[in-house]
Amino acid sequence: MPLNLSKEADRIPGGSAQTVSVWPFEGQPSYQEDQELIAEEPLSIHVEGKPYSVVMRTPGEENAHIAGFCLSEGIVDGMDDLAALGYCTDTEGNVATVTLDSKRRHAVSQLLERRGFVSQTSCGICGKEMIKELQQALRPISDARKFTAERVRACLQTLSEHQKLYARTRASHAAALFDATPEMLAMSEDVGRHNALDKAIGTALINGDLAKACLGILSSRISYELVQKAARAEIPILIGMSRPTALAVQLAAGLNMTLACDNKHGGLAVYCGLDRIVGADTDQGAAQRGVNP
């Protein structure tokens, strides 16, 4: 049975940015001008008729966001697990509804009762317990596709060139997925870096391109939640504009992923998975040796 997608969620929202008045202050406020600020709204995600999570996000790409979120959370493994995605605005706010295939509903019943894996990680669980639990829930990545450091940096530049919402608001995060060519498969912007990656993953999932994705580029630092999302999507290489967290490196190394960031000197700082990056302009373990990536 084909997936039922909400048509309302396909829109390109005019509410992604809102115009407000601002007073530039240089010694004293001398004039007033208009400025665009990024929009932020809650999205309540209901799975099988029950509230699952509430995320703060930039409106738009709801179908992709919901699909990517469900994959990242482990609610689904692919599009066949989804029976329907819905989205509506009402007097109580923005609500997304997810209906699962009957077999998948039974398979993830315990997860649905728990109400979250990634979305509930701010509960005080210690780092060692978290890493152990995450690694048990995720599969190490066997994808051995390689990129030259020059191509990775070209993709970093491509991301910045596509950040139209950031150009308007100076406040959005972005995530993009590339195949081995490398051709951009999906790109999304959002007020939240987690949402941006979910939307990019969801777009590739809906379009049937997720299996081609082998490189993820993020405009932000890489936290362990973003590593978990990429691992769920089986994306072997994740590159950020800023340094990753130590917990992210620990998780990525255990999952056989490649983690790197822009080293600000025209190259890359590679923290784990160096075998997937070829070329001279890499610096493995830069942070540990006191080099400033």
C-alpha cells in the first residue's frame, strides 16, 4: 500500500522568516531598519495516536522532518514501515501524526512506550551508560567509500552557497547529504541543527536516495545526537564546521564512522575513521595534540 503523505506539509512556508524592526546601536540609536529573523515554532509529533515528542523547529518540510525524525529515533527502518504521515495546524498548535505499518507497530511497541531514544537523552544518564546503550542499539557502518579531502572541502563550500535562509536571517543551521560523486542529494535549514539533519535525511528517504548518501555536511559542531542520527541513516562520513564533542568522537569511533571538521587552515581535522579520507590536507587527532582546527 503506498504511503499517504500530507499535502499541506509539502508547502514552502512563508513563515520561515519574519520581518521585525531593529535599531542599530553605534554609540546611540540613530535609525530604524527592518530585519528578517528566523521563525521558530513547536511541532508536536504523535505516533499511533499518542504524543511522542515536541520539537522546536523552523516551519516547512514537515513530511521530510517527520520521516527523518522517525528514522533517527528508530521508530522506522525505512519507508515501508510508514503507513501515513499527517500534519495540521489547529488552535492547539502544530501537530504531526505518524501511522505505522502493523508489523512495525508491534516491533517497536517498547520504544513507543518509552517515548524516545534521542529525544529523551537529556535525562541525566551518564556518558558511559549512554554510549553503551547507543552502541547496542546501532550497527557499525561497513560502508568503505572514500573521499579526497579536497572533495570534502568542496562540499563544505557548496553547503554555504545553498544556505539561503541563513543569508536572510544569519541564524539557521544547515545539513546536506551527498553521494559518492559527490552530488548533493538533500539539503535543509532549520533553527535547530538536529532538525536540519532530520529534514535532510527525511528528504533523501522519501525520494529513495538515502542508500546513496555517504557524506553528511553540517554547518555546526557535531554532538553525539547527530552521530546517532547519521548512524541510523547509515551515513559513514560526517563533517562539521566546528569541532565535535568528545562524546561524539567516542560514539563515532565505536560505530566505525568517520568524523572530521574544518581545520581553518584549508584542510580537515579528522578525529576517527581516517581510512575514508584520502589526500595530504588532513590532520588526524588535531585536538588531542593542541592544534586548533
